[in-house]
Amino acid sequence: MTKKFSVGDHVRWNSEAGHVHGTIAKIHTIDVEYKGHTHRCSPDDPQYEITSDTTDHVAMHKGEALTKI
């Protein structure tokens, strides 16, 4: 079962630099081009666009990569 989140939820995920915290800014439910790659999305398996708390970095992840904090 895929984890579901909402815009505004505060989440964390693991990156190359360690755990990162951020806030969900958008939820994508159809395929989207992001940073030169097509991210596959659907209403049942969305991708979450997240803004880091400490930098201006924006990341996109599936729900299974995120933990609500």
C-alpha cells in the first residue's frame, strides 16, 4: 500500500547527504517532466514535490520514500 500525503505535510526522506526535511508543495498524479526525467505518476501512485526546510532545493519522491514528521 502506497503512503498518502497532503500539501503542507512536513516529511523527511533519505538523500545522498543524509536525511532531509521539507514540506510537500505539490502532488503530481499524471506523468511529469522534472529535472530532465519523466516521473511516472498516477492517482493511485502520485509523486510528491517537496521543498527542503534548510535550502531552496526542490525534490520529487514517491510516497514510499517519505516519512511524515
